[in-house]
Amino acid sequence: MNQKQYQTENPEETKLLAEQLARNFKGGEVLLLIGELGAGKTTFVQGLGTALKVRGVVKSPSYTLVNEHKANTKEIKKLVHIDAYRLEEGSASELGLDAESGEDKVLAIEWPQNLKFDLPGCEVTYEIRIDHVENETRKITIKSDQRFDIEHPFGPPSEHPYRFKKTGE
């Protein structure tokens, strides 16, 4: 299991980190986003949307449960953003999410602990934990069985030595 931690100082840096992660995507990825209310899960998904060339605004699907966004990359055609916060219990297949999985899609699931993940042939690719440190600062831990490369999410350290704080491997 690969695990890396990053510290972001504001929402823009959180989005940049997500953009860098998405550059590793080939399609079919499933991301579980874990964190308290206001931690920055939707902000992270907005960064994914930028990298996947989604048109329009990526908003939290808190009240709609699922928002689908057309992606405009060679491999990935859709970003499916799921917010399971309001679910008491349920399975991904019961919600029809099996139709949303596929090699040309990326699934980003907020509050995955409220959802039984039971999609056949679909495995979690990344587990992303976002913890509030103080003010706008976040500690973001990314775990994956796949190798991923995010060395300098905010540009070369020589250009932004004060912005990039890698907190562990």
C-alpha cells in the first residue's frame, strides 16, 4: 500500500493537489473521500474536475446524492460525484451506481462509511482522508495499492518553498 501525506494551506492548494493526483488516472478509478463536515472533500473533487476538464461548476451533491459531470479527456468521459452523508444505510448497487462505474469514468464518493460498496468488478483505487488542521490548513492522506506520483503539487519547491509541506511517506 502506498501512502503519502500532504499539507495544504488553502482551498486552492487542495484543488491543485487533486489535479496532480488526477494526472495519474486512466479511467475506472474509485475514490473514497473521508473527512468531517467542511474538511474540503468537495473542494478536492473540484480539483479533480479541473484536471478532467469538466465544464461548469462541481458542487456538492448533498441533496441530490449524485452529480454527474461530463469530462473531456481522452480516457475519461465522466466524473461521478456521490455524497452519501444523508444515507442511513444503503448499498452502491441498490442506488444504481453499478451503472455509473466503468473504465471511462471516475467515481468520487464522499462519506463512504454510510454506503456499502458492493459494485462487482469495481474496486476502490484511492482512499483520501482530509483532516482540518487550523483555519484553511488541511492534512491530506492518500492511500492506494497503485503507484501514484505527486512530488510537487504546487510547482517546483524552488518557486514555492513556503507552500509545499510533505508530511510523510
